[in-house]
Amino acid sequence: MSFQDDVAVAAQEGTVGVVWLIGDDLKCYYQYGDWAVDPTIPFDSWKNQKPSVDFGGGLKFTVITMSPERLISTNMGGQGHLIVARCPKWAGCVISWCPSTIQKDIAYATTARLAAKVA
């Protein structure tokens, strides 16, 4: 299956709600789902090791785990998780929003699997 097919399957399963493919050039190459936020904000938080992903207007995700390969963050108000997973074969990352009903480790595993599909 293709990257897009895998995103659609993960969305159908309810594991992800929104997915972006962001290049290191900060260009959005793919988006699944609608959410009127700037996906470069979580990319910037990950690249610059910030303690949170803050979209402004009270929408903030606290970083739980950060490494060169990933950022795992959660909204303390129950508005889900925001995940950044580095693509191992492409200069960029997959960013996903996952509902709070999904455990953050499962959300990361799904997002990392998607990132591994990008070549």
C-alpha cells in the first residue's frame, strides 16, 4: 500500500484524525483531514526543542517525549495528541493529530509507521 492508503486506513481505524507531510524546507507536501492550524508550528517545536506546541488562542500541547526522531505531545485539556515522526528515507517528517482516546504510544507508533513509508 502507498503512504496515502496507509493514512486512510489509520484514519478509518480512528488512530489519526489529521496528517501532514512536512519537508525540512517547511513546505507541506500532503495533508489528510481538515484542521485550520499551521503544521509548521509543531515542526518548529520539534526542531528547536521547545517544551510545548503552542498554536495560540489557548490551544497548547505539552511535550512528553522529544528526540531527533520524534516529538510526542498531549493536550492536557483532553484535545488529543500531536505527534512528529522523522522520515528515515526523506528530508522531512510526518505530523499527526490523534484523538485522546488513542494512547500516545500507539499514536506515535502509527505516525512512525507512516513516516517509514515516505521515500
